Amino acid sequence: MRIKKIIKRDGREVEFELEKLVGAIGKAGKETGEYSEVEAKRLAEITVALVEKSLKEKEAAQVEKVQDFVEQVLMAAGHYKTAKAYILYRAARSDERRVERIIGVKDDLDLSPNQLKVMRNRYLLKDQDGNVIETPSELFHRVAKNLAVVEKADKRKQIEAEFYEVMSRLEFLPAGRTLNNAGTPQSQLANCFVLPVEDSMEGIFDSVKWMAMVHQRGGGTGFNFSKLRPRGDIVTKSSGGFATGPVSFMKVFDIATRQVMQGGKKRGANMGILNVDHPDILDFISAKSERGEIENFNISVGVTDAFMKAVDLDKDWHLRNQRTGEIVQTLSARTMMGQLVSMAWRTGDPGLIFLDPINRNNPLLEKYGRIDATNPCGEQPLHPFDACNLGSINLARLVTPGVKGAQTPGVNWDRLRFVVKTGVRMLDDVIDACKYPLPQITETVRANRRIGLGVMGWADMLYQLRIPYDSEEGVKLAKKIAKFIQDESWQMSEELAAQKGEFPRWKDSSHKVKVRNVAITTIAPTGSISMLSDASSGIEPVFALAYTKNVVEDNGLSYINKYFEDELAKSLWADGDSEHKVRDRIVREVANAGSVAHVSGVPEEVKSVYRTAHDISPESHIKMQAAWQKYTDNAVSKTINFPHSATIDEVANAYMMSWKMGCKGITIYRDGSKDVQILSVGSGTANGAQPTASSKTQIIQSKIKTETLKQRTANGLRQTGKHLEICPECGGKLAIEEGCAKCYGCGFSVCQG
């Protein structure tokens, strides 16, 4: 008798294929290095014979029974290492199937539980009852098809296949709005917009209306309020009234945002900018000093080279009435910077936007004027009514594996080139496939064709290459990769211009060669898409090597960084006795601290590689931001992390250093400057034991129950300052990265790009 049919776990009866069994056994042996393909075939034949012998007359073979016999055959053949790996793999797959049932998403791309939950919460289509109606692969097919439809018919299928390829392999993902809305009736695919605010009641409330329309469609907005006359200035001679100033009108925008987003899934996000010479600048700097004030705004001061030089040289600074140009106040530039820095040290706000470096790289400066505003997280300086179409390359997936004794891991430059060019085409197609919320936006976006090609997984790439984040080697590689991406992306833009035509405002730009886009590269907050890709955020270092995720269990699951876990698994220094006590002790200490920096018994070389955000000095954070900015067309969104003990002077030095090094903006966050610590990394397990490296999904006991926190959030727990502190979806605590709050627990992120 030969097995002809096999019963799958879901009850389906399918044809039995010996080749598949040989392949599965062969794959297990290849990973452990214990045997060849010839041996795999022999083991498969033995397994089939044993299964056949065990079956009763007319009994069909069950897939579980076949796998049970595979385990026995591997053990009997002396392949103990492979047998152990096979058993662990089966256990993991069993857990994954349980997760699929709980989460309600069919996994057809071999994703982790957290990736599936991010997919479900953020991107997969649902029916009217909230049930998921597509799989991860169907999501990527939907997006690929919708974007490729704007291509010529004879190339459409090939381009669609390439779009699907880079997305399904998680090598490149467009930003959240595109993943959400491509191929749906809404089809609003852009993340963020900049809107003008004119100095009139009509102009102000036009902006409020436009903002509401953008937020209703899921976008964020940026504004520069510097055109508004200062508080106390005359409105009109006939009325005798006096202006209330920009800060008071920002509160109107804030209230409107809150109302539009009430009950909505995505929190409305705004960037408010006021130029450093505006008479109300001191009021603006302190605008978020009280809880609940303009809570739906990030705020940044728009500074010029002249102001930074005045601070550096301890000169006076003039504040001018924007309406008349008259000087209304003179004060020390350092005094003003001191107030700004003091508030940022205390609350994280305001950041700085360096307007002159932005406009030195503004190809439309001569014809369309200066750029004076950005999107909410600061990485996209934009003219009024322009938008950012974002997408990020996952550098973690673009490392060539090392071959033992022959080759060390390296950057896969050929694959990176393909992903860059595919990403540029995809984002350029987003422009044409998108239905924008305002006609002015449609006109501006299609005239400029600005895109935002960024990266994520930078820290993961450095881990794989064993390069310390805060090293000269790390900075040097950042420049090399950023330049490569910039060069290849502009080459692709030239090719697209030859195929489809240059961007309409090319004649008015400073570009000498015909290109398809006014600007291309950006480093954006990757928010949810980095979690979907199982990658580190943007160019940020890893926040913690171990933390808790509230993915499936209410009490959370303990996760350890996969690269550090692999390090532990293969390192002799981490071996203990049969119970792996040394390894378990290291994991326990890392879980409590989030970092390996002060854990005894770990080699210094390993500690230097596995750096986390708070192991890295602010100066090294800035050097990395500047390295990427040097070869980035738009701007770089990054958080400069400070320890709780940091002084105000240290923050001031960071602001000055970032300007001198050519950054286009800076956002800082001092650990613990909010009432609630941003990320808990020290929880124990439910039974009092500690998580081990061999079991990265042990259920642990949360310090505070999720449902309790959900109720607290529902009862009015405030969102404070620039960053949310408590996740409004799962009650977890939020990490601050790239000027953006995100929850490692459930995948919630303020920034979906």
C-alpha cells in the first residue's frame, strides 16, 4: 500500500506528495548541517513505510501522524540536532496557528504574531462587521495592482509583479495611507500635507476647513503661523479691534482636530511652526507647558542661520511685526534660546526647523518662494498645498549572509539597487493613483511630483554587519548607503522622465537634467510599517533589546531582539550548564534593563554592537542624523535621546551641534521628562520565572492590566505634549522614536509612514 491522500489540519483531503516530505526533511537537515539530500530521501521513505504500517484498513493518513513519525525517524537515525529543531519548529507553528485563530488573520506570508496584529489593526480590509476579508498577500496584490494601473498597458503586469515582489518580501513598503486605501473607493494615498495660513479671518478659517477635510481622509497637516499678526496688534482702523495672535488661533485648529477625529481610529496630527523673529515667539515656546494645551500639535520654532549665529556669538536678536516689518522688541539671542531649550528639556517641545538649510536645497526657490513648513514629523519640508507620498526600504532585508570561513555578511548592493528603483517607480505612481482631498493639493502635487523614499531597519543592518551604531564605521557606512540610494533614485527619476515626461515645474526649477520628481529621498518615521516589517524604525537605534508586547495575551508576551537572541544561541560565552543558567541570567538582566551595556559576563565587543537608544550619546545620535541628511533631498526625522540626568546646557549644545552639522531640524526627548515612563522593560513572568532565550514568547505578568489602562484611557487620560504616553488601543506604554510615539505592544503608531 502507498499513501495516496493526506488529511490536513483543517480537514481537507489532498494528494500526498513524497517530494514535499523529502523537501521538508531536507530543509531541516540543511539548516543543522547534519545530512544531505540523499539522506533526506532515505528518511522520507522510511517515514512513509512506518506511516503505512500504522494505518488501519481504509484509514487516511493525518498530517500530524506523518510529522510524529518524522521525529521518531530522525531520532532513530541519530540526527538528534535536527530532531530537536524539527520538534521546536512544530511547536512554534502550533503557536502560530493558535495566534491566527485568535487574531483572525490567515497567515499566507509566514509572518509573526505581532506582524499579523499590525496588519489586522492597520491595513487589512474588513467588512461592515469588522471581520478581516483579505490575507496579507492579498493586501499587497491589491496595492500593487492599484498603483501599476497608471502604467502603460504593455508594462503593467511586469511592474505589478515587481511591486508585489518587494512588498511581499518586506524589502519595501509604501506608507500607511497607501497600504490602507489603495484599491478602495477612497483611494487617498498620501500621508501628510502643508496648508497655508493667511493673515485674515477668512484665510485662517479657510485653513481650518481644509485641515478638517484632510484629517477626515486620514492625513496629517503642517502649518507655519508666522504670517498672523502678533497679539495686541491692530486689526483694522475702522473696527478698533486687536489681534489675539497665532497661539490663540492654534487652539482653534487644535479643537477642530479633536472634533474631526472624535471616535476616529487615527489620531489627527499637526505641525505648528512659528518663525524665530515673530513677536509672539516666547508665547509659542511655552504654549505646551500645560497639559491639554494644543495637544494635537507637534510644535517647532522656524530658525534661520542668522539667529543661530547670533546665539553662537552672543548677539542681540530683533522681533519684528510681520505686518509692518518694524522691530518691536530686542533681546539676547542666547536668552531666547535658553527659554526654548529649557522648555524642550522639560517637555520635548519645541523642536527646531532650520529654514535656511531647507531652502538651500529647494529646487523651486526662485519661482515659488521659500519653504517654511513641514509635515507633522518634520521630514518633509513642503510648499503650501504640497503632500508627501512616503515609502521605506527595509535595510534589514538587504544584507548578504556570511558564509562560515569564507565570507562575512555585507550589503547586497545589487538587490538594493533593484529595490530603490522599484520604490521610486511605486511612489511616483502613487501620485497619479491618489485622489487628493483638495483641488489645490491635486494641482500642486502633480506639478511638483515630490516623493519621499526612505529607509527602515538601519539598526538591524548594523547588528547583522556587527558595526556599532555610534562608531566612525557606522557613520561612514550611513553616508555610503545614503549616497547610493540618492544616486540610484535620481537615475531612476531620469529614466522615468524619459518614459513619461519630466515634472511640470521642471523648467522653473534648478534641476539641470530632466527628471520626473522635484525631490526624492526622505527619512520618515516608519511607525507601523517598521513593525509590520519586523524592522527597527527608520535610522533610529533599537529602543530596547527586550520588552513586552500585548499581541495575543492580555498579560503580554516577552520578546527579545532576534539578533541578540541569535548571538546568545551561537556564543560559547553565553553557555552555562545543561539548564543554560548563564544565558538565562543574561536574558533576565537584559529584560530588566532593556540594554546589555551593564550586564556582566558579556564580551565588550558584543556590548559595542548591541547598542540601544539610551546607550548612545546625544552627540552620536546627531552625527548619525547628519550623515544621512548629507545625502537626503528632503529632511530626516529622528529623535535625539537624552538620559533623565541630562542638563539644559547639554540640550542647548545638541541644538547648536545639529545646526552646525547641516541637519534640517532636531527633535529631542529626555528620558522620564513625562509623568509616565515611556517603555517598560523590567517585567517578570507570570509564575515568577524569567524569560529565556530559547523561548521568546513566554507569557509574562504586566505591571498594570491592559483592560484597566484601556478604561483609564476611555475615562479621559490625557495625551500630553508632543508624544502620547499611554497607548489608546492596548493601554501599553509608548516608545518615542523619530519624533513619533509608537506602541511595541499592539502596533499602534501616531505616524504610519
